[in-house]
Amino acid sequence: MRRHLCLVVNAAKRLIRLESLLLSTAALVTAACTAQGPTDNPVTRTVQWFSYLNGDDIRATCRPGGPDRLRLVYNGVWTEQVRAYDISAQPGGDAVMETRVFGGEPFQFSLNDPFAFGRGRTALVHLSPPDVGALRQALSAGGFEAAVPTGQFLNSDNYYWVAMACRDGQFHFNAWQAPSPGFDRLDLAALLAARDATNVAFNLPGTRYHVTNRTGQQSGPDADYDGPKFDLQIGNNGLRL
């Protein structure tokens, strides 16, 4: 009887150790996929992209008394151009803006920096209080504070904006995809281009739109897009990941 009891106890201990190992592994994987902020590493950026686009790092630190933060991401067709702007408020009303532009770069391998081709262009600039105010006004005019379009899909082969902000301890998220009145009203490209030190012109949609069957939009001349396609669905104040 005692021997059988010992066998049961030892088996239980092994199960506990196995469960602890699985939980630890899951925690490591989750941490690796959770964005910690903007990054120049293309591998880390790819793994953490959905988390970054959902603003998980901003949500985690958004609390009353904390600094205001704003993130704007422009998807100008995934394989052609993606632009990310991380704006952090500073004392006195000004802000610091980190800009990253990637996508569409020609492949050039370098032994000194194997990931150089995927880093894209980066720039760091200071924004004055009027600059910050102009960005806020442009977002408000585009309906940033309006209801989030829950259920809408954002298509990687299309053009869209994603915006998220922590203001006064409150997190808010919104998104606009072309073609739509909201996308057209969101006059951010010209505003940011004037304050963007990367010297990379915006890849604007003009009269062409890449579309997928999921949205039901009319196919345009670029419907033969053969790059990677993925859809992101908007949920309640964020993405449905």
C-alpha cells in the first residue's frame, strides 16, 4: 500500500513539474510575441507586429498621471510601404516622434549587418506644442474619438491607418481603410510628411485600391497582387487577435 502511494505521489510530482515547464514555455512565447515598443530589428518586428499594431505596450503603461502617447501606423500595401510613428509627450507640451518606414526595399545582404535590408528608414524629431495640437486636431477631424468600426477587416494588400493613444490615463483605438469617407477625411499624410525626417515619400492610394474578397470592394487594376495577404479584424477598442 505504501509503495503504491509513493508511486502516485511521484507521478503527481512529475505532472506538476511538466505543467510548470509548459506554463514557463508559454510565458516565454507570449513575452516574445508581445511588443515592448518600436524596434529596428526586422525579425522582432515581424514576430511582435500584431501586438505592436494593437498597442499592447501602450495599454500596459496607460494610467492616470502617466505621459500621453500616440501611435500612428500607415499600411500603404504591406509589400510596398508601412510607416509607423511613435509620439511621446514631453514636459512643456512638446513631444518626441520616432518614425520608421519599411517595405519595398531592394534586398542587399551585408555581412556587417545581415538584417540591414529589412530595417527601413528611421528618424527622430522633436514636435512643438503647435505640432502636437495639429496632430490631435487632424485625428479629431477624422473621427478618432468616434465609435470604433467593430468587425471591419483591415487588409494587408490595401491602404489603411491605425491610430491609438493614451490620453489622461485612457486608451483609445481606431482605424480607417480605403476607400471610405473616414479614410479620406483623415488628413495625416501631408501633416506628417512635413515633420518626417526619413525623406521617404508617402505611398498614397490615388485612384487604385488593392482589395480582397472578404471586403466585397470592387476590384481595381491591381487586384492581381501576389504578395503576402493577411486580414486583421477590428474588435472593441483594438484588434481581435
